[in-house]
Amino acid sequence: MTHLIKTSFSAAALMALAVLCAWPGGDVQAQTPATAGANPAYGKRGEGADLAKIMALAKEGNADAQYRLGMLYENGDGVAKDAQQAVSWFRKAAEQYHALAQFELGLAYTMGSGVSMDAQQAEDWFIRAGGQGDLLTHFRQAAEQGNASAQFRMGFAYFEGVGVDRDGQQSLAWLHKAATQEHVLAQYFLGLIYDKGAMATRDEQQAIAWYRKAATQGSARAQNSLGMAYVYGTGVAKDDQQAFGWYRKAAEQGNVRAQFNLGLLYARGSGVAKDTQQAYFWMKLAAEQGFQRARDTLTDLEERLAIEQKNKIKPGAQSGGDAQAYLSVSPVYGKPGDASDLPEVMALAKTGNAQAQYKLGVLYDNGVGVARDARQAVSWFRKAAEQSHGLAQVELGLAYIAGSGVTPDPKQSENWFRKASEQGYISAQFRPAAEQGEASAQFRLGIAYIAELDLVIDNQQGLSWLYKAAGQGHTFAQAFLGMMTVMGVTDVAHDKQQVIAMLRQAAENDNAMGQVTLGMAYSMGAGVEYDTQQAVSWYRKAAEQGHADGQAKLAWSYANGVGVTKDEQLAYFWLSLSAAQGMPTTQEPLADLETRLTVEQKNKIKADVDAWKPLHLP
């Protein structure tokens, strides 16, 4: 399920798509609480007169009343408009399996309305809502009668595939109907779709037109997106002053990303006179809302305020002490080099030398001088990373994206990339080798641009370096480009088939991330013919390598009989393996499967799992 949560392909957006979440739905049936009346399923107004009755029922725990009260707060109907109160009541109803409340909660996490944007939470709630039947029956009649809120929800449901198969044409048709009625969320979302080329041909002019319509109606998200367009010259002439104006409008409404972006403009003197105090002011506002990158940037701004007259730059921190001279030739971009010094490197690593720990991780990662062992590599990278070794932090971030030696985890990946960015000028350590044609360096330089490891984002530069690495057969670059293309988050490929061919090459070369992504492509019909049997085949290859996400997806296929004969015992086996590695979203379906199996079946499968793990999970 693709979520257009971010307005730039930043480190946070990277994480949102990096873990291809595992368990698309459960078997829990919706409870049917006593009804409080007809559902305002599409934001229908006019129920505020019944507020006292609805509120009383809601406080008694009636899920339908809780949902309706959330809609009243969302629309400001009979009460002051309050997105946080709306979310609070939606959550109470959603936890009682109220499908429409679950849908609204997913929408809130998607748009950052009343809560912080959170792709994982949005997907979780959409999965729960979609598992309870055809949501569109709640929206369709009003949509066909011209209700813009219902039309927007129809379009959004078709886009996300919530309770219905994804359908780009239906999605765009309904969103256009709502947007032409000045529905501000529909306008913003259309801008986002055209901006990212998701389920529509990327069209920068259309994106700007819809962003502008929503922005002029006061949408802070659209104002921030329009500001970004002016910063990067996407669909408009590059104009930092225009960017500053739009960022400020959004920031003054409390939009956390706009506050961060406005702070960056003040810090750089772009579109406005450089002003560290103003930069600090806006960064602090964003940080107080929990925006981690703003918190990270505050430290640097505090130092600038103290030493601005000296115009000093905070140096990057690297560990290693006097032993650094010994390790003068560093494998800074994953190039393993000569392992003849392995005993010395291992001895130094065991004494706590961060550079030696990093180099030892690279040797294990590449199988040079030692048996290739992704878990050992991660272990040594972690030891160095915890000593603020920036390059080891980058490697840990990459490991958590790919699920190499660890369970895929977007939050961990983002955390380690953020720590690496604090070291300063990470990309400079990859550039010389990248320019000399080293594929590993090109891959990492591409990631540095896309994940903002230097707090500078340049998607075009990032993609250019990823293509260079992928063209040399770098499997992670191939898999990463494939993942972005399959998930449709950005217009990666001038030639989509070229990227799918590279993705296939990565998968055939046993890159587990590539295998899972190719399986996703077949399950979605994204760049290949829809073929669930092929999807299962590729999930199996990744699962047999110990990839937790591949195991979870294979388990789901067996549990639902998609692409393979339904077999709940095999589903339980593969899901148990995934859960043992800490894969999120596995516990509920695992408990559900347990209720369907006999004690003897469960005991046999658990024994099989215990026998499988030491052979495949070192």
C-alpha cells in the first residue's frame, strides 16, 4: 500500500517506503454496537443539533456515537473544530472495530491532522478498515449525489486500496470531482499524486496548479509543498523568495515541516537575509512538536549563536584515537580492500577502536578474509556506530532498510541516518571513490543525497548516482531503485522496464530485498503482469534466506490462499520465524492462526521452527 505522506523524498519518506510491511490484513470481524443513528460516513454536516445525545452515548462507549462525535469535531459542526479531539474519538471507536473510524484514523495519520504523520500507523488502520468489508457502500450514494467529502473518500479509498482493489482511474475521477468543488484535501492530494507520479503520469504543471488551489484556500500542507517546488524549481521557476513566503504561511499555521524548512532558509540566508536567531526560533517550534530533524539541527544553531562571529563549522566526530594511523587506508565506502591485516584489525576492534570495528564490519559484510556474515557485520557496525562513527552509522541505516543482518525497521534506519548526518559532510567521504567509478561508493553517495545525510536534499543527484551503481550491477542499488519504482513514491524511471530488469537482476543474484520487492511487483502488477504465483515464488526465495519481511509475506500468502494453496500450518511456520526476528505486525495474525491449529500441530511446527533457525539464522 503506497502512502504519499511526505512532500519531499527525504529521509523520513525513505523510511516510510523502506519496510514493505508484512501482514496486509486480519480475520477479526467487526463488532456491531448499538447504533446511534445514520452514519455521517463522509463528513456530512448538520448533526450538531444532536450533540448532547451523541456525546452522552459516546461517553458510554457506543462506537458509532464516538465515530460521529469525531466527525463533528473534524468539521466544527456544533462544536469548535478540533482535529485532536476528532482523532481521540475516532481512536475510541476504531479500537472497537468501527471500520469508518478506522478509515478516518488512517486518513488522519496520512495527512498529519490531529496527529503526527505516520505511514506505519496509517497503513495499520487502513488494513483494519479494509478487512471489514466494502467501505465504499458507506460513501457511494452521497458521492453520486455530489457530496464532495464523500467523493474525496471514494477517490482516496481507490487510491490506497482500502476495502477495494486499487484503481487509478476511479481514484482520479472521484478526486477530480471533489477538487472541482473546492474540496481542499482533494486538491492537495491531486497535487501530491501528480507531483509523485503515483497512479498517474507525473505532471509538474498539474501538481503546481492543484497545490496552488489548495494553498490559496489555506492548506498548510499545500503551502509547504508549493514552497518546496519553488526551492527546487519543480514545475515553477526556482525562486527562494516565493518559497520563503509559502513556507512562512504554512509555518504560521503550525505546520511542523514548514517551520523546519523556514528555519533552514533563515539559517542559509536563502530568499531572506541570513538570521540565526530566526532560524533558531522556527527550528525550536518544530522541535517542540517532536520533529526530530529540527531537534538535531538545534544543537548546531545553538553553537552558531555562540560563535557566529568566528564563522566556525562544527567538525565531524570520528573515533579511533592513536590507532587511526594504523588504519590509514579506510574502506569508507564498503570497498573491502586487503584483508591481510585481519588479525590486527580484529585485535584493535576488540579493544574498542571504532575505526577497526567499522573496518571489520565491512570485511564481514563483503566476505573478505572471513566468511560473509551479515549479522556479524551489523554487530561490529553497531559497536562503532555507538561511538559516533558516522560511516558505521550509515551502514547500520542501510542494514535496517534492506533487512541485512537485522529485521527491517524504518524507525531504526531513520535514527541511524539522522545520527550520521550529525557528523557533517558524510557525502564527501564517498565522492572521490564514486567519481572514480566505484559502485559501492556511488550507491552510498546516492543514498546520502536522498536521505539528506548532510541536511541537503537533491533527489536528481541521488538518483543519478544510484543509476550509475545499478548499471554496474550493484544489487542494493538495483533493489532500491526497483523498490521506489514499484511503490510509486516518486518518478524514478525514465524507462520503468529498465528498472524492473535491474530489480530482477538483483533478485536473481539473491538480494533478499530485491526478491521481496519483485514479489510485491507481481502482487500489484507494477511493471510486470499481475501474477500471484510469481509473487509467492519470490517471497519464498527471500524467506529461505531468513528475510523477516519475505517470511511474513509468504505466511500471508499461505494463510489467505493467494498464489498458493491455502495452508494455515505453513502460514504459522513462516510467520513464527518472522515474529522470532521481531517483525512488526506479526503478533495479532500469529495469535489468530494459533486458534485454528490443534496443540499437536502447534507443537510440531514450533519444533520445526527451532530446527530451522540455527541452519538459516546464524
